Amino acid sequence: MPRRTMQGVVTSKSGDKTVVVNVERLMKHPIYKKTIRRSKRYHAHDEGNAVKVGDMVRIKECAPISKLKCWMVVGDEA
């Protein structure tokens, strides 16, 4: 099974080598057919503490690292 990748904005650095990434997606409401925005926060592993708050990053699914972390930062998006 391929590992999922997502793109989002770093909203906080919660501890050593951990960042919180906010990923937004657009969906259509099933009844009203209006496009609405949904967001979800993912805890991701950042080896080397390279990213800062506000950076656009790409995250990839991985094996569980801790209780909340099962994503890792792949790279920055310019």
C-alpha cells in the first residue's frame, strides 16, 4: 500500500523534532453543494529541527514514532 503524502502549513513546534502541520482540503457539501474548507492538524517528525512556524511543508505517512506521530516531514515547499 503506498504511503500518503500531504501538503500543509506548520502551525507550531511542539517539542524537540516535532511540528504540527495544518492540512486544508476543499469538499462539496452533500446537500447544499457549496464548497467548504476543512482542516486537520497532524503531528509530524522533523529530524534536524529544520522547519519554522509558517513554512509550507510536505509530509509523508510512516510507521508510528510515538503516540501522536505517524507522519514525517519530507521537505519544504518554496
